[in-house]
Amino acid sequence: MIDNDDVSRITVIENNQDVINLVWPTYMMNTKCVMRYANAKTIPEQQMKLLGKIDRVWLDLWNTDDVSTVPERWEAIKKWSSVCDWVGVSAFKRKQVQWAI
């Protein structure tokens, strides 16, 4: 995404400070990249709107792929769909059709 001229901004929302400390130094000099400390599952809608126009959201929030996370994933999709037309969700080991919206 960084090298794609059609991408003007990349915002990463991360709620683990260790991950931020590990990853951010690699991207902080790139003017396209912004990192926010927050939880994408619980971020208030007013803060989501402050992010500006969002074309795409990719949610990679779960460290397991068991069926118990499906309701939480759908809630996250609904939440982010309120500010974005395209929302993708990580799903390990699942067939693509199982997550079709």
C-alpha cells in the first residue's frame, strides 16, 4: 500500500503498545502512515469519524478462528461499515465463501 500512488493515507489502529513500539519505527518517516493507539472493536463512533474519509478497512483483530468469534466479527463489520463501504475481516483456515457478506 505504501508504494501504491493511489493510496494517500494508511491509518493503523493498534491497542498493543508493544506492537506499536515494534512496528512504528519502520513506518514513521513515511508521510502516508499514521498509527493510532486504540481498540478497533471498541473505538467510539465519534473518534472513528475523526479519522476522515475511509475507503477500506481491514480488521485483523482475532488470534483464533473458532466459531465463538463469529458474532464479535460481525459486530466489528457492522461498526466499521457505518463509516466505510468496504470492510474486510481476517479469517484463518476458512473458505472465502464462508465470510461473504
